[in-house]
Amino acid sequence: SGGGGSGAGASKAGGTVKIGLLASLSGTYQAVGTDLRDGFQLYLDAHGGQLGGHPVDLVVADEGDGAPTALPAATKLVKQDKVVAMTGIVGAGSVAAVSPLLTESRIPLVSSNGRPVVKDVSRQWSTSFLSNEPGSAIAQYVHDTVQGPVFAIGPDYQGGWDELQGFTDAFVKAGGQLANPGGKTLFTPFPATTDFTPYLTQIKNSHAKAVYCFYAGGAAVDFVKQYAQSDVRDVPLYAAGFLTEGGVLNAQGDAAKGIRSVLNYAPDLDNATNRTFVSAWQAKHPGPPTTYAMASYDAAAVLDKAIAAAGTDVTPERINNAIAGLGQIDSPRGTWQFGKNTHSPVQKWYLRQVKSDGRTLSNLTVQDLATIGN
Amino acid sequence: MSPRPPRTARLAAALSSPLRRWPDRPLPALLLAATVLLALAALDPAAPTALAPALALAPAAVGVSVLTGRAGLPTLGQAAPFAVGAYGTALLARAGLTVGPLQLAAAALTGALFALLTGLVVVRTRGTTALMITLALGELTATAAGRWTSVTGGADGLAGVPAVRLWWGLDALTDDRDLYGYLAVVALLATGAAVLALRSPLGLLLDAVREQEPRMRAAGHRVGGALLAAQVGAGAHRGVGGALLVAGQGYVSPADAGFGTSSLLLLAAVLGGIASPPGALAGTVLVVLARDQLAAHWPGHGPLVLGVLFVAAVYLLPRGLAGLRPATVRPPRTSQEPPTPTPCPVVPPDGEAP
Amino acid sequence: MTAAWQHPAPPDPARPLLALDGVGRRYGPLAAVAEVTLRVGAGERHAVIGPNGAGKSTLLALIAGTVRPSAGRIHFAGREVTTAGEARRARLGIARTFQQPALADSLSALDNVALAAWPHERRATDRGGPRGGGLWRPARYRALRTRCLDQLAQVGAASFADRPAGELSHGQRRLVEVAAALAGRPRLLLDEPAAGLTEPQAQRMLAVLRRLPAVGALVLVEHDLAFVGALAQQVTVLHEGRTLAGGTPAEVGADPRVREVYLGGAASGSTTPGSTTPGSTTPDSTTPDSTTPERE
Amino acid sequence: MLDANLVPAVDGVAYGLLLFVAAAGLTLAFGTGNVLNLAHGTLYAVGGYTAAALGDGSWAGLLLAAVAGTAAAAGGGVLVAALTAPLRRRGHLAQALLTCGLGLIGAGLLSTAAGPDELPVVLPPGLGGSLLLLGHRFPVHRLALIAVAGVLAVAGHLLLTRTRAGALVRATVDDPQMVAACLGTDPRRVHTAVLTAGGALAGLAGVLGAPVIGPGPRAADTVLLLSLAVVVLGGPGSVGGALLAAVAIGEVQTLGVVLLPDLAPYLLFTALAAALLLRGRRERAGRSTP
Amino acid sequence: MLEIRALTVGHGAGPVLHGVDLTVAAGTVHAVLGHNGAGKSTLVHAVVGLLHPTAGSVELAGQPLTGRGAHRVARAGVGLVPQGRRVFARLTVAEHLALARPPRGRSSRFPRPGPADGDTANGTGTGTGTGTGTGWTVEQVLALLPRLAQRLGHRGAQLSGGEQQMLALARALLGGPRVLLLDEPTEGLAPAVAEQVLGLVRRLAGEGLAVLLTAPQPRLALTVADELTVLTTGRVTAAFPGPAARRDPAALLAALAPAPALTTADPAPGAGLPPRSRMSPPGPPG
Ligand SMILES: Nc1ncnc2c1ncn2[C@@H]1O[C@H](COP(=O)(O)OP(=O)(O)OP(=O)(O)O)[C@@H](O)[C@H]1O
Ligand SMILES: Nc1ncnc2c1ncn2[C@@H]1O[C@H](COP(=O)(O)OP(=O)(O)OP(=O)(O)O)[C@@H](O)[C@H]1O
Ligand SMILES: [Mg+2]
Ligand SMILES: [Mg+2]
């Protein structure tokens, strides 16, 4: 351990730059974490291991289950490895925990998943989205297609609250009506809940015409499977894309068929960048790429441009300023740019549905939804 | 009853012995620990940041070793008072009270109070029942911490807590080394305090209760009281640990109250040779270093590394890290000579009767 | 030293120190002790004998509070202690030995004794003296140990005072057990103090028990009748949980019923119905486990 | 009202019984054999992963998976037995440290080999679907679980209380030396047998329970925690107790959250603590013979 | 039958027995006497394989027992009634009896003497131990110790001291031993029962068993023993043939009374370091 070649977090012309990637490589979010790592690595490999003309020394650290493990890991990246920029980070909680450290050491963060509400975003950039965006993106569509009340359900933690609130606010604003008793969204204990039957019963009793939910990882698998075996199996299920994103999909198997979800990415999007991205990905990994991999791929792209713009003497400060100067970024999801206030993408959202293409299940694009961000 | 000269000699010796009972000579061990910590900091510039988390957890682990190793109340809820102390400190600091000693006192107090309340329940149970009850209490605390958003900041916890300052008027400890010094000193003091407390007859009583509770009850000891005392003491330690956690990383989250932290603490204490506070200190350092540093070389395989560490420890350190110190090994009894015979009355018994 | 100690409250000869009235204890269908009424005056040395399983140890457990009576009342030193907790009775001066030595194995014999004596320091130290409850100051604990080492010496266990109790032989453990009970300077209960002791050891034990301060009383269970005869002034014979006979050792020894169930040729219990047809289970052979003391 | 709660109620039973199956191995190893095997959850996961690997939606596949999973986990049990044998004298904490380490290693290897995602488990047509009963849908698989668990419970109880083997196990816990010297049985053999059987049970549970607590990174921890709760709550060594405890926990997590939705997050552990406290006194004052 | 030669054994820290020689012929009772802590139980434990000798050997009818695991010694036909009963706390009396009888699978590689068809035995004992005996049956044992018959449902921990002692004896008998080791078997037994047990011991010997019996009190031992050996601090200091000892116990008692050097409450010369250094070893740690 201890500071590497690039002293004092800066690197001279052509010298290697140290980038820290923090992601859950173990624990509940392991799947997401590995995708973040692989997405970033994919971009590097495609660009000869260089970003902005500098050979990159990518230091990977394990975020584990959340803040308590993330913080020591991040501290090590910053204090011992002296990275010039950080990326990755699965959990919003982890970001919240890490950001004071980054602010103090003036290191820019280009996070590719987690995105809490933070006061000072001057050094914080996100290539993913704000937790409440998927919900608000699909709300209008659900209101238009479903005749009758909709039941909202999600996991009981910050992320879940934001995701669901995004939907319910927009949905109610659009004139929709919630089937939940008292219009209160139903939150299930997280991560304790492995058996959703009682909640499914509540849904049944509410006579909802459709269900909107947000779940990810193992919970998503349990929920979908049990949904398909319950009394409400025939009630249409709408969800934030993570419900059927990535590895969870084949764990769910046929139970997932027909689920409609909203996300900022689908593997079958028809644009050049995506085609190269997908083919490059599938050359290395089984199955289609996920939004997580895509966001991390974009994070690499952002840093690539920024470091190039930062010129010969790459300091954290310069990288940060450079990012601010970036305009349109063209990405597998279509082009997007950082919002001025939130420093997270202004991007288009898509409606996808789980269908079997050939032998495997996958999320196929149905139509475009709103473009959101500011 | 005519005490013969040799008897008086052995009497004096035997009398001074119990206060030297296991863990033998813990204070030198502490000095050793102190020098090691100092040397590390001096040699490796990265050491302060690497060791800070360990030092924060250490007092909590000491508390665990007292409860589990001496009082015989295995616990999996140790993270609860730890977190209570941590949240308390964080809130204090955010309210502007960043003076270290003040924070420590407050944290110790809240930790002890929490332990007292839960202790009233825990002390009624033993063995695995105690284990599971503490686990339940711990999880409840964690859940509450995660949901009481207005105070605890919910699942994201309280981040960016202002740095601690040594005393009124002094400026905040922002430099890693200064902070490290603060953490190290407090951790060592806490361990020392535990050692001293255990060397009092109370420590002896705890041992006896652990091994032969029926006799201690029959002898008229208020067993529950003794255990409660241990519980409260350990609570204070864990509270202090919480304060150090916040001082060290400026952040606290519900996960700090959860099962993960608890099991880590327990294993660290076991690794240290469950009944020895200095051992617990060392154990924590070892475990945390393994988690943060060693595992960093194989990202994603942290748990695996820990696992290997534990398995290795069980066989290589049968008496835990405390056992490493030759001093703790009791020398062979009565060397090679035959055991001393049981004496018989010199005077015929009836003659001896008054 | 033992002699040097004056008891705070001089005994009132009018009242017996220990009084049991119709005390009984059931374990499910089995009455381990039934309707036992017993008086033990201050300074009296009272022996309880009887066949195996007669209820002697249970009786001691009832007096000591290890087991709660299911019937009857117990008075000690004028106070009713029927429902009082074990620890409280111990602090009143009731100390028992366990038939199977109950010692903390990793502690030295001396520490075992000292810890047993500790709670009684309060009574021992004259009123107004420092609280005996928590011997915080090592100095006081040392003083206590000095006395306890002497106690060990009296029963002949000084030579292994500093050995961990777990490393002692059975007989040695029994000596420590008795010393632990004596060290509290209590009004005493003993369960088979001489069992497993060698002749001289037994003699020594006899001497020690004889020298006990007159303010205390002694209730002792023993199968070694020579020992009983030499020590006890009164003897109560238990059989199947009930008092079968009582009186001086001589009287009891002469009692034919006692000879029959206890001393004489016939096996104990062979007089009870059901035992003559081996293997057959009598009603009391089934017992709800929930009532075991170690589970209480 | 009652009808509305029928599904969760029944489901609670099914879920509880799954917990019982999952905990059965631990009941034997820890409750009866007094070996604190924290690798139990991992052994369960072994069974689960085998089910995912071999289960191909055919009955034959399920059978194969059951056999293989059980065997594999039993092997794990043998390993645990071999490694814990030298620690018998050192008590629970050493066992805990070791088995916890083994568990971590095992889980680490599994997720390294099988990847981070929870694996899909395909069930035979009969089991996979759901069944319309009393106007409600019940997953067939869970109904099947109820049957299996019932059998296990009865068999286990008889084995432990009525057979020589069961008595031998309890005797070994009480006094291994005397088992050797007075009964002529090698306590280490008993030790091994118990842990092997425990492992086998865990593996079987892993296969059967895969559709509910599936083979994934979470499986090991979830199962270990709940199993410990079941065993301790049920009272060491008591199969009946474990059964009751398991069903109680199941109901709390299903019926409970329907009836008291606001308390849902606190329910499980509050109930656990309360129940333990009621039982707590029984554990007071360690064993001493009169 | 049982041959103990130059046995040296301890409990880890230094030997407790020093080169003890002792033989127990089939059909005889051999009593070992000695003060508390003399090493009687250590001897017994070494024979049954619970302790492993550092030197010397133990042989059963010619075959070496030394180094075998306790369970194999037991199967070879060595029965044990340990000191302090050590019955299984959580097993019922009935379960004890069921377990104690070797399973059918484990065939007797030697004749198992059963009880002579006498007053107590209503089952069919095989009388003389020469035949292919099936050992004791539960019925016979219960007939011998009727108290147990009334307590079949009790757990070991719920029994009275004496009942536990009886159970320990029953446990040993049901194993159908060739050699019986009784470590203070009469402790805690009512006189009548003690008498009866000693009578049983004699009868067992009569049926060909070799019995090794330890006792703190010479009184009991004298009544049954064919041979007496006195153990003092781990060494054999005297041995008497039973009859002789019975004729004048004085010699035996004299041998039992310890040498003056051993009468003090202080350790024998050189009996190890003073306690302080025992308890807290020298030298600072680290
Ligand atoms: N916890 C218990 N549960 C059930 N029965 C018990 C329990 N404790 C004791 N007994 C029964 O009560 C009777 C009396 O036991 P106790 O120990 O008092 O006998 P004792 O007179 O001390 O006999 P001994 O002389 O053999 O020690 C015994 O038959 C015993 O089986
Ligand atoms: N587990 C042990 N560890 C260390 N020393 C022991 C242990 N058990 C016994 N000893 C010592 O070995 C010596 C002999 O013990 P042993 O039990 O053989 O004596 P014994 O003759 O059986 O005495 P008793 O008549 O009291 O049963 C004693 O000095 C005792 O302190
Ligand atoms: Mg008794
Ligand atoms: Mg002995």
C-alpha cells in the first residue's frame, strides 16, 4: 500500500492517471457492482487502456454492502492510492458517506449508479439518473393505459421511498388514483422480506387494476416469482426497469414474461454506439449488457473526454472543470448531457417489456417515454 | 492452628496470586500495543488511515470480550450500544459540541444507559438464548435507526460530521495523524480501564458465575447484579467505540448497528482470546486490516479472506492472540515432583477439640 | 479466627433457629419430601439420615432455597423465609454444601472459598463497618482470603489452596466444598461432608464441625453413622420423603423401623410396593422434566 | 376477513415449515449434538446450487438434485466434523469462529463459481404451478413442502427420542468420556455422524427450499439466522419445539405483517425477543445435579 | 486377568503415578487404598484409557490395552463405575439401561458372566462365568437395585446421589465386563445398600470377574478384598493379601498412616515453585 507513481494526486504529461472504481463486488448488490466494473473495463479495453491519452491505472475497491465497508475502501483509494478521480459506487448511502471525504480532498466523483440528494454537487457527477426519475417517466403512460386504481409497492429504504414517490407524485398529478388503502404506498421490510405472499394478498384485497413496483436484486426475483403464483398473477405489473434487469431476469424465468418496465436503456436500442457496445459486451460476457454496465461505460467515456480536455497536467481540479465543460455525450442509450442543477443526465426513458427473443428472455423496447432531467 | 513459617510464606504468595490471575500482566501487554501502534504510524504513512477504523471498533470489541468471555453472556447485539453512542456523538457534533472528552463522556453514558435497559432483559437469559435476544435487540435498534429518518438520517445515515477537537478553544483534528493519535490513546485507555475493572474481585466473581452459577447463588451473591454491572460497563465501552467511529470517519449509518458489525466484533474478540481485553484490541486490528487492506488485493473476496483468517486463527492461536504472550501460559504445575500429599492432623482430632 | 468472630444478633434460646412446618416438595406425581416438620435450636447439631432417595438432599435444598417448597412454611431466625430467594437466605446465614462438589474449575481452591465467603463479610464485619457486598478494594479481599486460607487449613486442604479446583481429586474437591460453606461462618447445612474422605480426613472434619460457634446450628446429611453418632445431638430419619423417626443417635439406632429401612439387611426401598416386581414401573416413575431445579 | 387472511395463514405454515426443514440440520447438530455449526447456511446453499445446476424441470432431475445436493452437503458436514473434532474441549466460541470461517470460505467460493446472481430453479411441471383451493391460489411447491416437513418432523422426533442412536447422541453431549469408557462407543464417531446427518439435512433443505430461499449470495446468511432463531426458540434438542418455533416465525412474517402492517419491520425480532424472554428463565442457573 | 506394570501417568503436568505395578487375578477382588489425592482415580482412568501413560503398560488377559482408545478398552470387557457417578444428566434411567447393554451387532468376544440364579436374580443368569454368558439383563439389574425400577422415567440429573451411584453400577454391569473397576462405589450409598453392593462384588468375583476397587476407608475394603494395595502420593507403599490384613488390620492402618514428612500442610520438599510463580509466571510478556 501507499501512494503510487503519481505523487500528490496529479500526473504529468503522458504519465499514468490513477482512477478509483468503488463497487459492490460482494454482498447483496454484487451483481450490480460487477456490471459497473465490467462496463468501465470494457471501455478501457476498447480504447487501449487509455483515457484522454493517458494510460490508466484503474484501482478497484469493494464497496461491500454499503457505507460501513464503502467508506474505508474509499478512504484507502483517496489517501493511500491517491487517485485523481473516482467512479462507480452502487448504493446511494455509500455515495452520501463518501462525498464528504471527496469534497475534503477535492476529488471529482463520476458515479455510475447511486445518486442521493446532496447539497453540494460541484464535484459530483452521475451518469445514471435520480432515483425518482423512472417512476415519474412512466406515470403518465400507466395513467393512460390502465383503467382504474393502481397499487404501488416497494422496498422499505431510502432508494425505495424515492423510486416510489417519483411514481406516485407524477401519477396522482396526472389524475391517477392509487389502490393502496389510504393512498399510502406499501413498503416491505428490506432486505428481510423473502416472502411476499401477505403483500400480494393485500394487493388482491385492494382490487387494483394494475401494480407498479420497484425491486432489485434478490428481492426482485422473489417478488416476480411469487407474483406469478399468486391470486393476482393476472393483474398487469409495471415496474422500474431494475425489476427485470440483468441476471435477475433468468432467475425469474417465465414468471417475468410480459412485465412492462421503464428504464433509460434497453439492449436492443437502435443506434451505432449501442451496437458496438452490445457486440463488444457480448464478446466478453454471456447475456445482454445492463443499464449498470452502460452507465459505467459512459462514466469511462466522460472521464476520457474530461482528461483529454484537462491537458497535460491532470489534476483532480482540472478534471472536474473539464467535466463541467462537456456538452452532448453520445452513449449507447442515445445522446445525453449533464443537467445544470443536478449534475445527472438529461435523458430519454424507454418502456420495455419482457419477451423471449429466441432462447433467452430479454427486455425489448416497446416505445419511448418522456425525456427527463434538469 | 499453629501457622508454620513455610505456610506464612506460601500464604503471602497465594494471597497475592488472584489479582494476578489470567489475563496475566495485561498492562505490559497494553504498553506493547501502544508502542506497536506508535511504530506502525511512524513507519508506514498509510497506517493512520488504515488503522483508524480498527481503533474505533476496538473499545466495542473489548466490551464484547468482557461480556462474552468473562460474564459468559455471549452477545450478538453489541453493535446496538455502539451505534447509539455513535449517533449520539454525531448529533452532538452537528449541534456544535465537538469537544472530544465531552463526546466520549456523553457516548459512554448513553451506551451504558442503553446497556442497562436492555441488560434488564438480557441478564435473565444465558447461553444461546442470550445470544439470540441480543441479536434481536441489535436488529431492532438497526431497524429503528434506519426508519427514524428525522433524527438518524435514515438508511443513508449521518454523513459529514464535523471533526472532533481535543479541548475547548483548540482547533479541530483534521490531520490524519493527530486524529490517529486521539483514537489510539482513547482506545488504549478504554482497554486499560476494562483490564483494571476485571482485576478487581468483581472479575473473579464473574469467572465464578460463568463456571458455577448455582454455587454463587447459594453463597448469596446477587448474580444478576454482577452480570448487570458487566453489561453496563461493556455498554459504556461500546458507546465510547461509537464516539471514536464518528470521530474517525465522520459518518454513521444503521449498518453500524446491524448484525454485520456485531458479528465482526464478536469474531474479533474471539480471535483475541475471548477473555482478554488487550487481545480483543489486537483482534480488532487484525480483522479490520484483513478486511480493508488484505482483501483490497482481491476485490470482492473480502469475506473469503476473513474466512481463511478465522480458520487459520483457530488452529494457530488456540488461546487467541492473548495466548501469543508466553506469560499467559500457566507453567507446568508442581514441576516433575509427585503432587503434594493431603496433610493429616498432627494432633489427634479429639485433642484438638476445645 | 473463627472463634474471634462474634455474631451480630445473639440467639434467643426460646425460639428455634430453624423451624419447618409441614414442608413438602412434589416433582410431578412424586413427593420427594412430604409434611416434614422439624425444629433445630441454636447451637444444635442435627443429623438427617435415611435411605437413598428418601429426600434428604431435597430437604436441604428446600431449607437453603435452591428448591421452593410446594407445601408448608419455613422460618429461620424468627423470619419467615418460605418464599425468600436462595441468595437472600444465604445472606441470612444459611449456607449449604452440594452433594456433588460445585466449584469453579478454573479458579484456585482458595478463590472458590473466598468467593463463597464474600457475601457474608457484611454480617461478619461489625455493624457500621464498610459494606461487605462489593469488596472493591483488593486489600479487603486479601484480608478475606487470609481467613479463607486458614479455613482451608482447618479442613486440611491448605496444601492445594492455590491449585485450580478443576485439577483436584474428588476427595480434595469435597474438602474445598465444605471449606467454602464454612468460610461464610454461617448457620450451616451440610450434605454428606464425610463422603469419600479418608479416615483421618473424616476425623479432622469432625473436629472442625465440633468447634463451630454455638450461635450457629448444624443440619447435616450423612450416611456414615459413626460420623453422625460422634457429631449429632439430634437425628431425624427420613423415609420416602416423610419423617420416620427422630431422637438422639442412640434412640434412633435402636428403633427397629430404622434398622429395617436403613441399616438392616433388606435393601432400601424393597419395602415399598412395586419394587419387588423388577422392571415394573410404579406411578412415581414418570416425572415431568419441567420441574427439574436446574431448569428453574 | 378470515377468508382474506386464509392465504397468508396457510402460506405462513408453509413458510414456517420450510424454515423447519432448513433448521432441522442445525437442530440436530447444535440443538442435540451441541456443535455450533455456523456453516449450516452455507451447506444449505450448497444444496440450493446443486438444485439449480441439476434441476432441469423433470422429476428425474429433481430427484438427482436431491440426492446429489444431500450428498454434497453431507460431505461438507464430514469436513466440518473433521475440523471441529480437535476443538471439542474448547467450547462453542472456537467452534463458532471455525465454522463461521468455513461458512465464509464456502459461500465465497460458491458465489465466485456461480456468479453474483441468484440462480433460476426450474421445477417439474407438477410442482412449478399453483393450485386453486377454496377460491385461492396456492403454489403447489409450498403445499408439497408442508408434507415433506411433516414427515421430517415425525421421523426426527422418533429418531432422537425413541432410538438408541438418539440417546447416544444426547449421552455424548452430557459426558463424552463416559460414553467411551462405559458404553464402549467412540464419541468422535457420534460427533462425525451428527454433523454429517446435519449437513445432509441442510443439503436436502437447500434443494427443496430453493424455490423459496433460492441459491444466491443471500441464501447462506438468511438461512443461518432464521435457523438459529428456530433452534434457540424451539429449545435445544426438541424437534417439536423447533417445529412450533418455525411455524410461529412463519406466521409472524406472513399473517403478522398483514394484520400489523405498520409494525412489519419490527415484528420478527420483537416477537423473537419476547418469546425468548418468556423461555429465558428456564436457561438460568447452569446444570447442577442434586 | 489385569496386569499393570511400571505405570507412570499424569494429567498433563508431570506424572501423578510413578511406576505402579499391580495385578488383578480373575475371580479376585483387589482393593487400592490411599488418601485423597493419592492417585487412585488416576490409576483407574489410566487403565480404562481416559489417561495415556507416559511409561509402563496395562494388559488384559495378555492383550495390551495401553494406547487404545477408551471405547476399545471398554469393548475389550473392562467395566467402569467412575467416581462421582458421572451418569448422563439428560438421559432417563431407562435410556441409561438401554444404552448400557451392548448392541446385538457388537458380539461378545468373551464369555459374559451373568448373575448366579440367587435371591435377587429372577432372570436366568448363566451362573459360572465360564459359559458363553449373555451378561446381565435389565430385569436382573433392576431386581438387584429395586430403587432404580421406581425411577425409570427420571433423568440422570433428577436422581438422588445414591440413586445415581446405583445407576452407575447398573450401567457397568449391563456392559457385561470381564474386569470391573469400581472407584469408591459405596460413596453416598445408605449402609444397607453399601453392604449389598459389597456382597455383589464378592459374588461377581466368585463368578470369575476380576474386580479392582478403590476406597478411602479401609473398613469397607477389608471386608471384600483378596488383595490390598496402599498408594501413597502415586507410589505403591505396601501390599497385603486380604486374609492377612483381616487377621490384623493394624499393619494395614500403619501402612496407611502417612510418613511424618508428609503430615505437614506444606508441600513435600521440592513440590514445585511457590504459588506466586505458579500462578503468574515470571518475565514480562511480549
Ligand atoms: N429435580 C427432580 N425431579 C424429579 N425427581 C427428583 C428431582 N430431584 C430429586 N428427585 C427425586 O426425589 C427423591 C429424593 O431425592 P434426594 O436427593 O433428596 O434423596 P436423598 O435423600 O438425598 O438420597 P441420597 O442419600 O441418595 O442422596 C429421589 O427419589 C429423586 O429421584
Ligand atoms: N484433571 C486433573 N488435572 C491435574 N491434576 C489432577 C487432575 N485430577 C487429579 N489431579 C491430581 O492428581 C492427584 C491424584 O488424583 P486422584 O483423583 O487420582 O486422587 P484419588 O486417589 O482418586 O483421590 P480421592 O480419594 O480424593 O478420589 C491429585 O493430586 C490431584 O490433584
Ligand atoms: Mg442426597
Ligand atoms: Mg478418586
